[in-house]
Amino acid sequence: MFQSKRNGLKPFDFFNVLFFILLCFIMIMPFWNVLMTSLVSEGEYFSRPIILWPKNFYLASYKYIFSSDKLIRSMAVTVFVALIGTVYSMVLTTMLSYGMTKKKMPGRNFFLTIIIITMFFGGGLIPYYLLIRNLHLINKIWVMILPAGVNIWYFILVKSFFNQIPQSLEESAKIDGANEITIFFRIVIPLSLPALATFSLFYGVAFWNTWYDALLFITKEDLHPLQLVLRKMIVQNERPGLMDAAYKKVTGNNFGLFDDGIKMATVIVATVPILCVYPFLQRYFVQGIFVGSIKG
Amino acid sequence: MSQVTSGIGRAPGAGKGRRLWREISNYKYIYMLILPGILFFIIFSYTPMYGIILAFKKFMYNKGITGSPWVGFTNFDVLFRNADFWRAVKNTLIISFGNILFGFPVPIILSLMLNELRSFKFKKVSQTVLYLPHFISWVIMAGLIYNMFSVTNGAVGKVMYSWFGIEPARILGNPACFRTLVYISNIWKNSGWGTIIYLAAISGVNPELYESAVLDGASRFKQMIYITLPSLAFAISINLILDMGGVMNAGFDQIFNLYDPGVYKVGDIIDTYVYRIGIQNAQYEMSTAVGLFKSVINCILLVTANKITNMLGQEGLF
């Protein structure tokens, strides 16, 4: 049986593997190109059309980044936002999701409806802008955290995950006199740790990537997150070298430092943390957290 | 059912009220748990909805939303005569449908092909690589694209010039290439992640179906077309509904980080237009009007797409 299957489409198998090798190459190449740009001097960068491996490793771009006050501060802002934001989002999301698994709770459908409606209808940019102004969040680091509390997709996924926890566990705890808050923290959360770790990472990545709220609401450069500083370099083409004393300090004895090298080194610094948590993310999302949500 | 029978023999009104009250107090701890989340949605999603009335007012900075005078549909009147607005609507629709036309089939095809890979390890590695770009921001994407396609410094241009002697073409900031760049970068970033929902659906197919198909002499290609593909119908229809409902969005983050004034002609979409007139030019009421226009069309599209899917015999969203 398997014999016939295998003989039938051998050229296809070959083509298929080749296709995915090519595809992986296309996916990795841009990242590799960025990495190589960040690791060579200006001379080498412009003398070689494509750099698969540096002839001379040149680390001045990274030295510059880690001696620039502005970039270090922006990294600190990003780390703060990612850590505090993740905790805040997870607390809101898990408590809400757990509550919404109680199908007989009066008002439950009403609450669910008002949550789902926000996926499709919103006030738009200006009413949001005025709200943030009225809340006095302008130029506060919290503006990158508070409005990003609950992602509705994650809410739905966490809810369907909590639904799978056997009711009997909760009921026996109730007989022992525990209230729902105790049950939630003592039973539901400990049983869901792997899933909750995954969603924390999802939130963490989202907060790490935040830039838009900062662009809208933060004029103080001290509070700009890494992604916004990067955006200014790449999209608005702001020359990193004109920013601070660190450039002079590093260029003093390095003639190979150049804008693209610094920009791409910043891209790498902004990407590496995502690459670090990525394997942990991947392990769980293939394991079928998503399957449950799709089916119900 | 038990609730109904236990109420027999009491005064209906009073009993109902008291029972509801008892039900609510049974859940008091749950209400405490959901309170912060509900407050979050009220504050950050519903309070701004009140601000929509700004679309029908003339905004005065010192009077705020409530105090500003009503002007009826004047703002929309002005808006509908504005060529820039219609350009943004047109670009939004073209880019959205372009994204659906070129981008929508890609994850379906990829997941079918991933499913045909024999080596489990190789499949895993491919998936890992394909999912990765989903997690990086469009700011970083802009960096990757710049580094590949910039005329003077980009790898593609440098290779073209020094290997083939071809003067590199301008890709970034070129109106002729902008939409193509949007479609391709969108496919590059999101198709891999898009396969997840389809692969999950494929993994739920009953293996007996394949076994009996093999006994009937169906080739692998036929199994793919007649068993695997139909199993994706539900996921495909859900995705299509969501994409149709999002037609007015066209991807703010992407466009905003890739465009410049040189490509407004082909790339300025509603969301970027809202940003520019609202935040940069401080025309609050006009910007709100555009936003409202967009939201209403979005809702209509979503409901329509869902209706059509139901009529075609697929399960819709609602």
C-alpha cells in the first residue's frame, strides 16, 4: 500500500522539499543580510555586493549602540513596557476569561457581546486621542501599557482553554469552602501554567514591538521605546550619528562606522529578544492551543 | 428547568427579583474577577465611541467634545467633495483586494504542501522558519526591506550592478512598485503564520478517510484535492469573512512604515489619511468623520460576507 503511494509521486516529493528549502532561504536571507550589514565596516559593506560571511568582523556599530545614552534609555523603556505590560495584560485577560467561562452567570452574554462588538466597531483615532488626553496619559510611559490591556483573540483562546479544565475539580474545592477567587488562583492558574506562559510571551512580543502609541502620545524623547527610535532612523531617515556624544567617542578611532551599519545593528538588537523567546512560543502553538479555539 | 419549577407557588414578580438577586450574589466573586476587564473595555473602547458625535460637530478646542456646536452632515459634505478622501478609499479597496487576491490562497497552498512533506523534522524546521516573520514589527520589516531594496545600499541593487552590470531600478518610493511591494511583503510576513489554522484543521481529519481512499486507488494528489482541501472549507470561509470585514483596514502599520509622500497617489489608505488630517493637521472633526465612515462600511461588509457564506451553505461567524 505504502509502496504504491511512494512510487506514485516521487518527483513531487523531490520538488516539494526543494520548494521549501528555497522558501526557507527566502525567509532567512533578509535577516542574514541585516546581520551581516551590522557586522562589517563601511569599506567592506560597499566593496562587496553581498556578504555571506564577513572578511573582518567589525563591532563598532554595536559599540556605538551600547554607548549611546539615547538607545540605552530606549531599550530600558521597552523592557519596562514589555515586563509591566505583560503582567497587566495577563492579569486582566485571565480573570476576564475565567469569569466568562461561567455560562450561567447573569449578564454573561451581555458582557460577552460588548466585548466582541469592539472587534468590529470602534471610536476611531481622534476620539481615542481625546480620551487619552482627558486621562492625562500624554507623555506618560503608561500610555504604551494601559490601552493595550486585553487582546480579544487571546481572550477567546484563553477562555476556551479554561473551558477544558474539568468542572469536578472546581466543585470539590467549592464543597471544601473555597470561593471562586481562591479557586481561580489556587486551582485554575496552576493547572494552566504552560498555556499562560505562551500567552505571556505573545503579549510580551506585542509590547516589545510597540511604537504607535508612543508616536501618538509621547513627545518626550526620554520615553521613546526602541521601536520608535528605530522607526525614526529607518523610516524618517534620521542619521544616528547626529544624535549624541557616543558617535564621536566611537568614531574617534573607527573610520568604518556608517549609518546603515548602526541602523541594522539596532534592528538586530530589537529582534534578538524575539528570537530568544520564539522557540518557547513555537513549542506550544503547534501543540494545539489553537485547535480548540478554531473548533469552538 | 429546575429554576422554573422551584418558582411555582410564589408571587411571580417578587420571586423573580429575589431569585435573580440570589443568582447574582452567587456569582459575586466572579463579578469581582471580571470587573477590571470589563472596565478596560468600557474605558478604552466605549468611551471613545461617544467621541464619534464629533463627526457631526465643529470641534472647538476650548469647548471639548460636548460643548462644540452641532453642524449636522456638513463634515461629510465637505469630505465627499474631497479628492484626497476618495483617493484614500480607492487605494484602500485596491490594496485590500490585492492582498486577498494574491495573499489569501498562499497559506492554503503552503499548508497543503507542508502536509505532504514526508520528513517530520524537515516539516518542523520549515514551519519554524515560516512562522518567524509574524513576530517582528513592521518597523523592523521596513528595516529589512530597506536593507534589501535601497537603490544605493540594498543587497539586490548591489548584486544587480556588480554581477550583471544592470543599473538598479528604484523600488522604494517608486509609485509603480509600491503596491507590489505591499502585496509581496505582506505575503512574506504573514503567509507562514496563516498556515496554522489550516494545519490545525488538516490534523483533525479522520485518517480512515485517507485509508479508504488509498484502497480505492486514489493518488496522493487526488487525496489532497478530495479529502484534505474540503476539510479546510470551514477555516477558509471564516478567514474570508474576517478578511472581507477588514477590507477597509488595508494594514495601517505596514503602509505607514513603508510609504512616503512620493507614493501617496497609489499608497495613501484611509487609516493613514485619518492619521495625517487628524494628528498632523489637527482637523479633528474631519478625521472622526472619515473614521466613522470606515467603521460603518466595515460593519456592513462583515455582516454581508457572513450572510453570503451562510447562503453558500457554510457555517459563518454568527
